[in-house]
Amino acid sequence: MRLVTRFVVSTMFVFALSIHAGAAEPVPAVEVKPVSPQTAPPAVENKSPSPQPVAPLNVVTNKVAEPQTLRLGHIDLAKVNAESNVGKAGQARLEERKKKLQAQIEAKRKQIEKLKTSIEAKIASLTPPQREAKAKEFQKKVEEFQKFGQGAENELQTLQQETIGALYEKVEQACAVYAKANNLALVVIKRELLYLASGVDTMDVTDGVVKLLNEKEPKK
């Protein structure tokens, strides 16, 4: 800590003494009569003025506080998702739903392939109107297949967003608990940490947060 102290003391004393002496003039002789003790003038007490109390010196001290070190934590969300029980559970739900949708897509694809083979085998014996009808039937199946595939993709994206949102909320709560316990000013995502000043103390809180999450939600 740097301490700057300045003392300014100025003291000036001025003493002036003026002595005026007149010239002695001759005086006529005067008869001196003895003075009795009763008529003697009272003695004059010589009193000098008592010194006044001096005010205490006013010392002004300017203290410049040292800047406190900022403590910052950073977290790897990908690692939390891979190692925490809540992250693993979310991944398992996503994977299970993904497999079911993929199985349904594959079944529909096989149906379309089978229909295509059947139409191609009969195309030579069909009349033009029949060929047109089969072509429309096949096109409809293809459009239904494409629509189902797009719906499955949207469903997986929505489920993934919900899973990540639930994980992020729990990670945020665990980070708050960990930061308060370890005197951290803030916790940020590791990939968003692009620059650090020299006065910032950083630490990776990933393992600590994973531990808190697993204690709150043990593996089932």
C-alpha cells in the first residue's frame, strides 16, 4: 500500500521591544520625609501574561488504496455436458429419440424404394393414364417422406435446445454457489474468454461445478 504524507508547518515569532528614555533634567532639592509602613504604597505585582495553549498540528494523510485483484472463473460447458450426471442424462434422452426417428425414417424410405421397384416392373404394361396415376402416387409418397424427415429434424432440434437450456440453468445455479464459496467476482464460459488484464486472477471452475451438479443429482 502506498502512503503519501505531507507535513506543512510554518511558524513565525516576532518580538518588538521599544525603549524610550528621556533626558534627565535637574530638579530642585526636595526634602525627603520618612514614610511610615502604614502609608507606604502597595507593592505592584509583576505579572507576565500566561502563554495561550497551542492548537494541535493538523496532519492530513492521503491514503491511496491498492487496487484489489479481480478473481474470475471460467467454465467449459462441453466438459460439463460430457461429465455431469445431468448432462449425460440429457444426451441419453436425445440419443434415444434420435434412434427412434431414424428407424421410422428408414422404414418409410424402404417403403418408397419398394413402391418404386413395383411401379418400374409394371410400367410397360400400364396405359398412359395408369402411368400418370402411379407417378402421382409415387410423388405423393416422396413428399410425405420429405415432410416426415423435416419434422423429425425439427423435433430433434427443439429437444436439443430444451435439454441444453435445462442444463445451462442448473450450471448457472451451481456456478453461483461455487463462486460465492471461492470469492469469485464472476464466472464466464471459457470460449468467450478472449483477453485478460494483468490484474485479473483466473481459475477453471469446471471440475468444481461438475462435482456440485453430481452431488445434487446423483447418477441413477
